[in-house]
Amino acid sequence: MEVRKLKEGEETELWELYYNTIHNVNIRDYDENQVEAWAPSDFDINIAIQKFRDIAPFVAIKNGRIIGYGDIQPDGLIDHFYCHYEYQRQGVGNALITVIEKEAEKNGILRMYSNVSITARPFFEAKGFSVEKEQVVKLRDQEFINYRMVRG
């Protein structure tokens, strides 16, 4: 597995990973209406493409396929952190968080934080993050529980 920065032209593949992970993995902890609000089937791909360019994530590649991605912003925010639904529990998250930690250290980021789904909470806890607060967020007329998690 290789981890590197996203290259221009790979954004559509990231959208597919994001959409399919939410609809196949997060569905365990959120209902169908919440999942559809989180990753709508009719979402404007151009908005997603711009978001991916803005956050400039690292991508995990295996056999020429993106199997996960995550980012770290200058203020320590991990905005996106997703592993392909077919590659869960295969070390993708570990590889990504290791690269993110090195990037944070290189840039003098002492505190990392993220708004973490119910599904991702155990992974982040295993990586030393703790729950700062439980949150109820609203998106497209749906309410979700997630957690502000911090480390550092």
C-alpha cells in the first residue's frame, strides 16, 4: 500500500469511495435517511471535487485503486477520514493516520481534532483521541450524533 497526496483527476474516485463507504459502512450506525442526507445520490459532483481539492488529502493506494483518504488542516482539523468499504480493518486507517501524524509534526501542529461518526469513534479512541463532546449536527433536514474528538 502506498500513501501519497491526491492527484488532480482522482477526485471522482474519492467521491465514489466517500459515497459507498457511508452507504455500506456507516449504515450500521445511522439510518437510511441520515445516510442519504450525508452522502446524497444526487449530489453535485463538482462541489465534491472542489471540497477534495480544498482539503488536499492523502490517499492510500493498493493495486492502482484508492482505498482510503484523510487530511490534516493547518489548525489540526482532520476534516475527512474514510476507508473504502471493501478494505475495512486491513490497515488502511493505520497507514493514513501515521502519515497524518507525521504531517502534523512536520508542520508544528500539536493538537489534532475531528468530528467523528459513531462508526469511526472506536478507531480514533484506539489512536489516542478522546471525546471532547457529543454533538448533534443537522444536515439536509436530518440530525446526526457525532463526536468532537481531540488528541494533544
